Amino acid sequence: MRVACSRIVRKRLRHGGVELGRVAGAHLLRHSLATQLVRQRRPINEVADLLGHRSINTTALYVKVAASQLAEVALPFPGGVA
């Protein structure tokens, strides 16, 4: 079932003119969903639940946090320039 779903997604992406890299298909959709949820500041446990992960560590591998979001929560370097 998973292979069939990925094949359909790849075919439709190609049909739409999307250039495919190494990762495509169903995995690409899952990664895109996770990325959008993080950008919307959804809790990581909610993302994990939607992806069906038992462990937050698995979800952390999927999700790439935007650098701008990291800058918003970064603390100033002690004794450094603010």
C-alpha cells in the first residue's frame, strides 16, 4: 500500500512539472506536513501524533525548524553584544 501511494504521488508530481529529488512520494508529503505544522508553531507532540510516531525523537528527525524561529527564542550570549 505504501509503495503504491508513493508511486501515485511521484507520478502526479512529475505530471505537475515538479522536479523530484532523492526523497519523493508519500515521504515528501509527510515531511511537508510536518514542516508546515512546525512553522504554524504546533506542539511537537501533536505533529508526532499526526505522523503516527511513538517517539518525539522520530518526529524531530522529520522536522526541520526554520532558522528565523530559532532566532526568536535564542538567548543573548552572556557578556556578548546584544
